[in-house]
Amino acid sequence: MEVRLRRLEAVQSMLLEIGQLSTSCTDIGQFLRAVHGALGRIMYAANFYVALNELDGDPHEVRFVYYVDEMDESPDPDEVSLLASPDESPTAWVIMNRQQLVMTAAEHHSRQRDGDLIGQGTVAEHWMGCPLLDQDGQALGAIAIQTYDTGHTFSEEDQALFALIANHVSSALQGLQSMDRLERAVRERTLRLEHEVAERSRAEKLQRALYEIASLSASASDTGVLPGRLHEIISGLITARNFLLALYHPDTDEISIPYFVDEKHAEAPVKRFRYGLGMSSYVLRHKRAELLDATRYAALAGAGEIDEPLGSEDIASWMGAPMLLGEQAYGVIIVQSYDDSVLYTQADLDILAFMASHVAVALARMQSDRAIHRAKASLEEQNAALNSALTRLQEAQTELVRQEKLASLGRLVAGVAHEINTPLGICVTATSHLVQELKLVKEDLAAGQLDEEGLNGFFDTIDQSLRIMTTNTQRAAALVRSFKQVAVDQSSDNIRNFNLAKYVAEVLLSLQPKLKGKPIRIDVNCPNDIQMESFPGAVSQIVTNMVVNSLVHGFDEDQGGTIRITGRLEGEHVLFDYSDDGIGMDQETLGQLFDPFFTTKRGSGGSGLGAHILYNLVTGPLGGTIKVNSAPGMGLHYQLRFPRDQRKGKEKAEEKAQEKADVQA
């Protein structure tokens, strides 16, 4: 009955811990890791996993956000896995049916014989899974636990407890998933904003590059100047004594000739004609540059490829290049020669085609100039909006940093309150005891029963109580000073000379009320000649934290044991060892020992600050190092190493800092 009661208390503690974790954790993996650790304290949980459905996705698509298994490899928590059908996968069965499923290895093999392959992993001796449901009864996923050892199976009580835990995990996961989705949305929105900013920046750079390319046709901004300037540019590259610029008008399906220079004709035969007539239409129709001689020109005209040739047909060489921008035709540039000594080549045609393409860009620029200005104004407006959004995001980040600083200050204050509570509590206990003893002495005196032995005993009680009160009030003051050192300035002026063995004895004396009534023995082995020049408050707090942590976490209720404290000199350093033979801890718990607010007794006397502050004191004010070893059933062993004389260490540090400053200067 007592074992069952303790188990129910452990379950209640776990449920409270799940509730606290749901509000303090922001990471689903971290939350489930803590749940797994807590679950292992009430039942066998070596193999444990949680599968969550994808939001608005296929119910068979899940992510194994947490997976610990002795036999099978853990899948990627960010990778989406496709479950088999409910008949083939127990996880899928639990999710689809929204019911608990418990299955033995024999039942598993029985289904295989019937043709249903259950699951994809190693067959478990005992498998138990529960659905994770939201407030509407819809499945969020499944939580499962399994064993491959016949010595560990799940009783009906285990099944009921696991279903209860699954219900609480479901409630917690809803909030965490909502937070996770919100964080994802913020990240995705931030990435989109950054992408849009990058795209806008790239568009502006591209726009500037296009303007630079367009500047090759310097007169593109003036349609009257463009043809003449273009004729000059081309004439500087090839012989262009006969030059024609034809523009295509798609709205009327006509071609106009705004510029014409010819050795035989003062004016163009026609100023405007329908599309389809002459060589201009031939080039536009084929959308490629053409190089013709007199024979080829005559053959095309004779074959009817050229409808009603316009202008003189007595040519020696002829070139025409379409002004194209994509599929959009803007017109044609034509250069011809009447002199047999001036015959154009393919290289000349390439130059003409290149120039025609740039003229097409210039013409497109002229037509879209207003549209570009409107687009630019729109881009600037959107950029301003994006910059405003980024500014708000930066302000939000600054506010988060400020809140974190305030939270850190709050945690420090909580640590101070937690640590000072012990010496003050001891003082209160000693005072109450002294008041009670005084009352008894007064009663004996009034009754005439007070003898010399009783009076001497009373004096001894007064002496011991006053020493305890003096020690703990001094220690409380030292704790305040040491916290000030940790939080403000680790190199404070509180260094003084003290004897390590005597000081440890004083600290242990102040802890007697904590040890009273507990079957815990403390063995101290420390030479009497170790004189310290250091921070006594830090040493007091370190010893107190170690002893209190052993009492709260290292030993079960009414469990006997021994705490051993040894100190010795190694050169100018002190080697300080502390160990207990309590229950110990596994490697995962050991790895989190010095994390702030990590505790194995949440709600049962542990705040998670003791070991964290211990680490800060050893590595900070004492200027030393700390190592810790433990294993389940092997107790806990701290190994501290710190300088005996902090004044020398401080002077050496100052000398090194000065030498470094001199070198840099």
C-alpha cells in the first residue's frame, strides 16, 4: 500500500511537472524529453516515442518528434514519415481509431500469420500506445511505449496511468504546437520579407544595369535625334551611305519610314505602307537578319517572296536587321550599296543585327518610360513599407532582449531568496528551541526543581544556540555578499584569511537542524593547517548547496547513507572532494546538472538553482574548476580545485592584463 501511495504521489508530481513544462518550454523536443524522464520514474520507459500529425495534411503523414529506442534507429524529427494502414501499423491504428492499443509479441506474430504485417520496426515484447487528442477529440498524433524484455511488461495500472499521462501531454502539446506554428509563421514571414527585400534590391540593380545598357543609344530619349545618331554610329562601323529606318505599327499593321538617306533618291518612295510590302515586311516576317546580293535579291523578287519591292532594285549588296525585343517587332534597319566595291559580309551583318537589338531596347524604353516611372514609384513605396516592417521587427527583438534581462534579474533574486532561506530558517529554529528551553527552566525554577546540572545544561543550550545563530546570521550576510560578487563583481573586497577545516566545521554545525532526524552521517577529512586567503561566503554556500542537494536529491526518504568531505593542498591549490553514496543519476541527468532551474524534485523541495549557483561560485569568485561523476546507484562525486590564495591569483591576473595592454599599445 505504501509503495502504491508513493507511486501515485510520483504520478501526481509528474502531472504537475507536465503542466509547468507546458508553460516554461518553447521547444516540443525539450518538453517531450522532460516527459520521458519523468515517465521513467513511475514505470519502465526505455523505449518511448511520440508521433504528431502534419497540420491539415494526410492523417498517415506524421513526424516522429521524439524517438528513443533500444533496437531501432531514431528517425529525423523534421522529416515527414508516411505510416502504413491501421491494419499494418499500430501507431496508425491508434491515431485513426483514437483509442488506446496494447499488444503483446504473441498478438503481433498472430496478426502476421493472418497476413497483416504490424509495424515496420523490431517486434516488441509488449507495446502500448495512446492517442493524443485536442479539445474537439481530433487526433494530434500518438504516444507509445514498448519493451523488448520479458521481465518488463505493462500492468493494467500502467495502462491506466499511461492513458492519464497521454491526456495531460495532449493538453500541453496543443499549446506548444500553437506556439510552434506561430514561431514558424514568424520565421516564414521574416524569410519572405528578407526575400522580398533582396528581390527589390536585385531589381533596382538590374534596373540600373538596363539604364547603363540603354545609354549606348544616347539619343533614345528623343525620337527625332535617334535615327540620325544611329546612322552616325553604324556609319562609323560599316559603310552606310544608303540607310533606312522603318518602324512597325501593330495597331494599324503598317510600316513607316521616319529616316531615309540614299545616294540615288532624295526621299523615300513612300513614307508609310501596309505590312507585307517590300523587303522590310520580308525581314519582319522571318524575324532574322538578311544579307543579299543582286542575284539573291532578284531571285526573291522573281519567286514572289517580296511583294511589290519598293525603291531601287539596282543594288550591289543589301542588309536588313529586325529590331526585336522578344517576340515584339519594332521595325527594321536597312543598309544597302550600289557600288560593287562595297559588298557587305557576315561580320557586317552581325554588327547591324547587334545595333538593331539595342535600338529595339531604346525604342522599348521610350514606350515604357512612363510605365517604368510608375513601377519605380511603386517599388519605392513597397521598399518603404518593408523597411518599416523591418524596423518594427528590430524593435520587437530589442523588447525581447529587455524582457530576457528582466527575467534573468528575477531568477537571480529567486536564487538569493532560496539560498538565504536556509540560514535564516536555521536561526528561526534555534531561536524557537531557545525560547522553549527558557520556558522549561523558568518552570523548573518556579517549582524549585532547578538544580546545578539543569542550569548548566541550560547554559550549554544557550551557548550552542547562540553559536548556531551567530554562525548562520554571519553566513546569511556572507551569502548576500557572495551573490553580489556573482552578479556584480567577482573580484570584490571580501577576501579574508580563514582556516578551511574550522570553517567547514562551522558550516556543518549550522546545518545540524537539516540533518537532525535523518540517518545520514558526515565524515570530514581536512588537515587543520590549510589557511585560505579567499571568499569564505562562497565556500560556505558551496558546502551548504552540496549537503542540501544530497539530502533532497541524493537520498530517498528514511534512506541511510554517508557524506564524505575531504580537503588537501596540492601546491598553491586546494583539492576539495565531496561525495555521497546515494541514488546517483544517469548521464543524461548529469549533463543537465548545472543548468539553471533543472531539478529532479520539482515541487518536492528542489528549485534547480543549487548546482547552478555552486558551479558559478567555483568558477567565478573562487577561480577554480569543478568536475562531477555519477551513475545510478553509485552516488554523486564532486571534485573541486581552486587557488588557496585568491590575492595572489588576482595580482597575477592584473599583471597579465597589464602586460597584454602594454603589448597592444
